[in-house]
Amino acid sequence: MEYITLKKGDAEFESYLLGTFSEDRRALPVETFHGQESGERVTFQIVPVSQLDVPPWWKVYFHSCRPELAPLTLGPSMAAWLNHYSSLAQWTRWPSWFALLGIFFLHTAAFLFNDFQEHIGGVDRVNRRRGSQVIQKGWVTAVQMRRWAWVNGGLAVLFGIPAFFNAPVELFVICALAALALVTISQSWGRRWGLCDFAIFMLFGPLLTSGIALASFSTFNLADVLLGLALGALTLWVIHVRQIEFLFRSKPEMFRTLLGFLSFDRARLLVISEAYSVVLLQLGVAVWLRVPMFFILLTLAVGWPLLLTVQKIYRATSPLASPLVGISKWALGSHLAWIVWWLLALGSIWV
């Protein structure tokens, strides 16, 4: 097998990282030293494409879409749509379906761009448990991943246009705020002070639910904002839980939230406090939205995975402790349980 080690300043470094150095060979990053620093050095294993067990493109694409994370975006979108039973007469059907498709492609584009950026930045090369890892496995090159991201971003815009004309002024404001949130998340200056955390909360919460309501019914109200507050807080908690096990494995600069700048004990306290606040917020918003009492009583069962997740975090003495093994799956399972509960609770009003 052929190996090559390159430094960031070398003329060929970028072409090997992007995968443009050859048409029939792939450079698989084996070791990365001093990631995100001027002295970064990467050892690549050069493998012919014919020797790689590359799945069909649609399987690679599906894996890159991060389907396990789809409820983070599609869940609040569907909940916001179900939250407008009283506006059924104003429902514009085709723009509404196109808006949901647009959210899917936007979700996919965001994670494809994220995979590209964190491969270039070194996060996914240092920690093989992050991202989809399709670039690191040689299934696609980084430049191909970036191209896929642009295509999905274009599809998101294309499907969003019909919905945009339902409420052009309001949706322009929502889109502008969402763009500002994305810029905040992508920059390093907002991470230490929690600005990125607030941006994630708004992006997956009030901005998403209000935008879907406008796209489907040409209007939004306080109920959409409150629902967004509940679901945005839930998503932010999931992201924090997924990051807590990487506190000692990644540098603070590699985190997109303030969690990376906290000690483990403070990070654990933050995540546990958030969990209880999230449960109370779900219940408070549900009562305000007059969710049927049967579903309020069901929260004792729905919140059980979240409470078990908190118990595992409480028992952990460090990010390397055994209770944190598989904690990301527990967090995503907790989120999915609440999303299903919200969809059933809001959908029961339609029956």
C-alpha cells in the first residue's frame, strides 16, 4: 500500500484533501496531526477506486443525508403544520408539500456542507465517530460532497419558491434571520459566549416552525413561536448531549457550541439542567396549546428515555466513562419520542 504525508503548506496538500489529485485513486486520511493549526500534517493512504467497496451512489447519498438526524428538522416542520387546524381553510396544499420537500433538501445540504467543512477542518478526520464518514472511507471525494451540497441547496430553493410567495415579506425576514443564524454557527467568534447555541435554538425552533406556518397558511401566531421554543430547546439539548462525550477528544475550537469551552463537570451540570427545563417546557407549551389530557398523562412514558439519558450523564465521571457509550443514540431516541408525541397530540385534534 502507498502512503504519503503532507503538510498544510505543501503544494499538493489541498488537492489530496479535496480528492482532486487523481481520477482513479482516493487519498484516505489515516492520521492527522495538529489539526486546524498552521503546522497541520496529514498521512494519506492512496487506494485505487477499484479496490474500494463503494456502495451505489443512492446508498451513499442516503447515508450522507444523516437520516437519523432528520427528525431534528422534519419533526418540528410537521408539528408546526399540524398546529394549524383552525387555519385549514387557508391551507395552500402544493406550496405546503413543496415547503416540506424544501426542508428535507435544506437539511441534506446543511449536513453535506458540514461533512465537507469538517473534513477540510480536520474534525471528522481526527474523530471517526463524527459525521457520515463517507469522505474518510473514500466513497466520495470532498469536492464531490461539496457539489452534492450545492445541488441540494438549489433544490431547497427551487421547492421553497412556491411557498415563498404565500407570504413574501414575512418569509424574507425569516430567511434573513435563518441566514444570520447559519453565519453565526459557522463562525468561531460566537461559540465561547453561547451565540452559536442561541442560533441553533432559533434555527431549529421558532424560525423553523414560524416559517413552515407562513409557507403553508400565509400566517403564523404565538402558538407557532411557543411550539418552536419547546422544540428548539429540545434540539439544542440533543446537540449538547451528542457533544459531551467528545470534550477530551477534540479541541474547543472544533466545537460549534460553548460546551467545548467548559470543564466536564460544568458541561454535565448544564446538560442535566437543560434536560429538566426541556421537559417542563414541553409540558407548559402543551398545556397552553390545550393538548388533550390523555397526551399530558402520556408524558410520564414519553419522558422516560430522556430521564434515563440524564441518569447516564449523571453517573459519568468523565467523557470517557462507560455510561456515555452510545449516549448520542439515547439523545436522538429521546428527541424522537417527544416528536412522535407532539405529532400524535397535535394530530389528534384533526380526527
